[in-house]
Amino acid sequence: MSRIENTDGSNPIPARAGVGLKPEHYAEILDTRPAIGWFEVHAENYMGAGGAPHHFLTAIREHYPLSVHGVGLSIGADAPLDTDHLNSLKQVCDRYEPGLVSEHLAWSTHDGVYLNDLLPVPYNAETLGRVCEHIDQVQEVLRRRMLLENPSTYIRFDGSEMSELDFLAAIVGRTGCGLLLDVNNVQVSATNHAYDAVAYIDAFPHQHVGEIHLGGHADDEGDDGEPLLIDDHGSAVADIVWNLYAHTISRCGPVPTLIEWDNDVPAWAVLMDEAARADIVLSETSVQHVAAE
Amino acid sequence: MSRLSDTQTGFAHAVFNADAAVPEGIVSHLRRQPRKRFGVYRNNVYVSLISVLEGRFPVVSRLLGEDFFKATARVFVEHHPPTSPVLMRYGGGFSEFLETFEPVADLPWLADVARLEWAWNLAYHAADKDPVAPEALAAIEPASAGSLVFELHPAVQLVRSAFPVVSIWSEHSKDGEPEHIDAGAGGEDGLIVRPGIAVEVRHLPRGGAAFISALAGGKTLGEAAEVALDEEASFDLQANLAGLIASGAIAGLRPA
């Protein structure tokens, strides 16, 4: 099994738990230097010229490995990528030398308007071509391999001609990018579209997974009273997702795992507890070697 | 036009138009055009952007109350959605929007409070630069001082208002029950600085804003002092210059 290597070998992200860095915790992290494996930031929050965000991230970066996660590149848009934004992403990467860089299989900008959500795409040849062009462009500008994250979705398109798994595998095959496997997103999408989350994980291209995300979701109901999970990153990781995560690690082996908690951000100690739980799974789960499909 | 482009045009239109039908081709495993499911995207877009504005304009939000602010922000988002994925840049038009937003017409100072909060945001993210030390003032030769030009610190912002905007802002930025501010008490000008990483808002003496504007426009110290004196006969050059340097508003000075 060939694990994808961090493309910047001098700043690797360890196969341990990391936490999404929030301004609420800057001072406490610097004061207490918690034993956390790494941090991840949203690239867009560090695209200002100067001030506190750069001040604190620079100081924290001196002590911890860093992963940069973009949320605004709109890779799934039909329109060309915003080259100014891509250059800003490159500046963030040049400045902070992250061990991993990731973005989403989603779109968020259309006709010059930014919708600030990760919107779904139909899985067909047309979208595949567009997404691959965009990923090629990102990897050329950044001069490194990026990871693409599987989405959480609430609707499907009847214009889809491929499964999400086939779509992701085709992207990896064409562009050479890696994958960020968001296990919560798998649980959310599997519930929302009534498929088997475990089967999805089993069929996921494990050898290309460079990072895992774990976040919280909220319970809701769809139009027909069916279960609908909302990916809100506003609570602790659900037990069902912890179970799916342990299964994922048994298939993928130990992979850097991020605790994402972006809304109603809790005290630092709560995030440390979530990270400790992920670290236990990472260290105690034995890998079941399953022949790659 | 590609199919993907059409799909995204229809999707974006339906997100921003609550009455619009769910676009054809969007399905759940149980039905076509699932309205409630599509509504999750609508909700995500609005709630997240309203939350950005709430964080950016906390005093406007406090003045209006949470529900009124959210309703106001929703109208702003609908008519002025962000044009950049870098959300620290979102909200620059909010003060102009408030000026003409009928439901807040009885709060004529509200737009100026929003202007101050936007200036605070610009200062927070402005480029880093070391301000000149207070000793720099002592080193100025009195004979040549009038011909100096000043480089303002990149974080410097000015907010001029016909209302006591600095007092309203500072009273509502503090914890606890705010004291009543008489909105008719006269205008105030605010200077926003960020010599290190902490943003500070200062109430300028009369003539101070005209002085700083003139310096920012490249006028010499002597010319800027004249502009300030034209506006305010009691303008104290020595005190204003010392205050500017002490607040970290000056990044450099040189002979014209």
C-alpha cells in the first residue's frame, strides 16, 4: 500500500490528532503549549495583510506542524478559478509552509458572488473535466499535491451519472491529488441519501487518503420526515461517527486526523478531549489489510 | 452555456430568492425538488453571512438588539452578497446601506457607528509596521519642522461624524449596562490606530481629523496645520502632533 507522502517533507503532519485553530484559543495555546499533534487553519482567515491573525499563527507555527485548509476556491464551479484568490492561497502556503494543503469538492462562487457554503456538484463527465482542470491549476500554482475533501450533501442531482466514489477515484486518477476523508461527511451524506456509510468507507480509495476530518452534525428531518443530518461543525463528534472513524482507521491505517469545531467554539479543554479520543483510536486500532479493489 | 453553468446559475438564484422553486434536476431519494432539503443551503448561506456581520458590527447589533440586527443583516446579505471568499472583506457597504434602510431611519447616527466598526476591522487586518518612537518628535529641528511630510501607519483610519460616534461606540463596547449618550451632544471624530496587534479608538480634538487628513494627503506639517486652523481656530499643533505620535499613528517622517 503506498501512502501519499507530505509533499513538503520538512514540515510533515504526524499521524496523530490535530485541532482546527480558532482565535478564541490563540493565547491559551501559546501560554500552555498543549501536547497536540498539529493545527489546521482556514486559509481565507489569513489572507489579510497583517495584525493579530498573522501574529498568533506565526508564533503557533513555530511550535506545531500546520495544515492549510481552503474553503473558498470554488473548485467545483463551472467558471474559471479566481486567480487572485489562488495566488493568495499560495502566499499563505509560502508564508507558513504547511505540511498539507486541502480544498473541497464543492462550489461557492458564481457570477462574482460568494455564497459562503460548500455547494454540491452533479457527478458526471462535464463536472469531472472542470474539477480536474481546476485541481491541475491549483497543483501547478502551489507546486505541490493537494488533498480534495469529500462533501456532505443534502440533495442529489438527477444529472449525476457516476457515484461519488467513482467520481473521487477518477479525479485522483487524472490529477494525482490526494483525498481528505471527512468521516462525518460520509455519515451525513450516507444518512441523507440512504446508503451504507460503512460500505462507502470500505470502497473509498484508502491509499490516497492523506488526512481525515471529524466534526459534529445536527439531527433534522427531510421533506418526507426521513432522517436528515446537517453538517454544522457546532458540536462534539457523534458516537456513530467515532465508530465509523475506528472502522476507517482499521482500513486506512493511522492518518492525521483533525477535530473540526467551527461554530459555538468550546473551551480548549473540550477540543483536547476530542483530540485525545482520536489519538486513542489512532494508536489502538489494528489495520485490517484488505486487498485494494 | 454548459449544463454545469446553467445548474449553478439556477442554484444560486434559488438560494437568494426564498420564493423561487427548487431548480429542476435537484432530487432526494424520495422526491423531486425537495424544498426543505434545498432550504438547508439557503439557510447556511444566510445564517453564516449574518453571523459574519454580527461579529463585524457588534455595537450596531447591540444598539438594534439581536433580532432586529439579524433581520437588517438579512436584507443587506440579500442585496449585497459578498464578492470575495475572503470574508474579512465583507461588510464595507453596510454603513451606506444603513443610511438608506428605512426601518432604522430614526437612528441617524447608526451608519456612523457602522463606519467606525468597519474602520476597526480594516485596522485589525492592516499591514504590520513599526510606528515611529515618541523621541522622533524631539529630534525635529523647529526651523525645518514645517516642511516635514508624514507617512501614516497602515492601520490608521479616520471616522468623522456629526454625532458623538466615539462615545456611543465606546459605551456600547464595554461590558455592563451602557450609560445613555445624548445623540444630539455634537459631533465627534475618531482616530483608529493599531501600533501593535491591538486596535485602539481615540476621540480626536477638534481640528485633529482635518489635520490628519491633510497629512495623509501628502501635505507638509505646516500646510496641514493651516488646514486644521482653518477648520478650528483653537487647534493646538504641538498637542495634536504629540498625540498622533504617541498613539502610534505615524510610521515615518521626512523632509518634503
